[in-house]
Amino acid sequence: MEKAGQVNATAAAITVTQLNRQVKALLEQGIARLWVEGEISNIAKPASGHIYFTLKDNSAQIRAAFFRQRQRGPTIGLKNGDQVLAFGRVSLYEPRGDYQLILEQVEPAGEGALKRQFEVLKKMLAAEGLFDEDRKQDLPTLPERIGVITSPTGAAIRDIVSILGRRFPSIPVIVYPAAVQGDAAVPELIAALDTAARRDECDVLIIGRGGGSLEDLWAFNEEKLARAIVNCPIPIISAVGHEIDFTIADFVADVRAPTPSGAAQLAVPDRQDWLRSINSLAARIARLGQRTVEDRSQALDWLARRLAQGSPMATLHRSAARLADLRRRVSSGTRDALADSKHRLELAMRGMHTVSPLATLDRGYAIIEDEKTGKVLTSAAQAIVGSDIRARLGKGELTATVKSRKET
């Protein structure tokens, strides 16, 4: 006979299976799908294609199952010791009563978090209209000065200066130095933009760096830099990383270049193309002058035929006088038109000769380069006593050895 308050153990008991089933339901219904960060250990990859491992941190661990049909991307490379972000749901493996994560996605911890941060900022700035084409500035056809915001010692500046020198060497280049990686990068890049805007000495800017990992390029994904680019009054070409790399700076800049070298090609025209355009314009002016002469000669012939059909002598004399006057006017106008065309052609050719680097050399100047590195020397401080230098003149080159230098 049961005492008062006692529970019938047989009637109240459930099986272990029932208990685990209830716990599983509580876990799956009570905890939403979530991201968990941790280190992989005890990884197992059986023939089924599923992946099992323990996800741990310094104080705790949990079993995880990543089934084959859920796997996407480079999951084959997962290994013990990897720090990952795992997305999935909390569950329970009933046969053993193991509390576990059923995974839907696994990615490297650092890069995955940065990618999500990138997408959130990209979506926010796009919603503000900062990527809209109608707010972006056009690049100048032929800039007077080009500014470059990058590391003064990186590969990007060497590529940019080399391409600019080959395409249109008479255009000056001003470098605004800034770190392009690490904690100092964003404030230095923003300060360089402010300096360029305040000085107002360039009519186009190139901002960027060479290639690297997502972490290396991250400064160009920061919101503060993006807004500084948007607010800059000078047209900006973004040139960050390689062709496959995209950053927030690329989306807010006025023009995105696939590489630093590509930015230099976008910034200036090719001087040979420019010369061909001038020659084509000169030919068009000459054809227009010839056509004007032919049209006015035909008008004179038509007037002469009408005069030949005239009646009274007085009318004939007046017509002859008008014809003579018209001939003089046509002749004078034709000469003036030809002289004007010739004058404009000479101005265009003189203007082209003025910006030509060869004209500068013909006036007695020279380009001094380090014989060993090929770097152009713009200051005596860059020359090393005893080193060889090469001087490019208007005609030919000279090689010399630096015996002394005087810095000013």
C-alpha cells in the first residue's frame, strides 16, 4: 500500500529513448540556428563523406556533425587546429545521448567574419546612394597633375609611375604617402585625401595598393575611408589589389580600376593617340578650306552665267561691277579662311610640341637615371657618390660616375 504523497514509480517512469527524444525536441525548438566560433579537434572523415569533429575553446567543447549534402566550398581542407565559424542548429544524437551541433556551413573564422562585415557595410552604403553612378565625377581628358595616395615604398607606386611615364611623361605626378595596411592605414589615407583636397593641386587622384589577403586589404573596406572618398571634391580612381579583388573603396570611387597599372592607363591618354587626333584635326581643317573655295568658285560661275543672259547695258555694267566686287570679296574671304585654318593648325602643333618631353630635352635639359636601378633622380640627395648614372639628352645618352654631390 502506497503512503500519502508517494508517486507510483512504475506509472511515472519513461524510457531512455523517450527522455532523449524530449530533450532533442527541447533543444531544437528552444535554440535558434546560430554561428559558433571554435577550434576543430578530433576530426573524422569516414567513407560516407560526412565530417565529424569536436568544436572547442579554452573552457568547453561540443561535438559537431557536418553532413555531406550540406557541404559547400573547400570543406575537404578542414583539419585539426583550424579556427572556424560554424553555422547550424543544436540537437541531440539519441542513441548515445550526445549533445551536438548539426552544421550547415563552415568557414575560416577571421575571413568569414570580415566577409559578413563587408556585406553589411556594402548594403548600408548602397542604400544611402553612395554607389550611384549619377553622383560620380567624370575624369579629366588630359589632367594637368595626377595625385597618387599609396605607400611610397610599395609595388603599386612603381607600377603607376612607370605606366604614366610611358604614356604621357610630361604630366607631373604628386605622391601623398600613406600606410595601406594595419591600424595606421585608415587615418593616414583619410589625412592624405584631406591634404590633396586642401592643396587643390591635382585634377585626378589614384588611391590604392597592390594585392594581398582580405585582411591586408581591409583598410579599403572601412566606412570612414569610404565616406572620405565620397566627400573628396577631386575625381578619384580606386585601384586596390588584383582584378578579382573588390573593396568598398571601389564602389564609392568615381572610377574603379582592376589594378594600380590599370589606374594609370585610365588617368591619362596615350600620347601617340593624342598625336594621331591632332593630325586628323589638321587634315579636316584643310579639307574644309578646300571645300569652301570650291563652293564659292561654283557660285561665281553661276552668277557669271546669269550676267551673260542680262538685257540693258546699264544693268550689265552694274552686274559686272558687282561681280568684280564679289570676286574680290570671295578671294579675300578664301585667303582669310585658309590663313585662319593654317594659324589654328600651327597653334595645335606648337601646343603639342610644348607638352612633348622631347622638346624639354631639346632645350638643354636631361633626364638623369640611376644606371643600376633605372630610377629617375630628381634630387642630388638620391645620388650615391661613386655610383654610375645615365643622362638622356635631346639626342643620345651619356654615362657618368658621381664624383661628388651638392644638396640644396
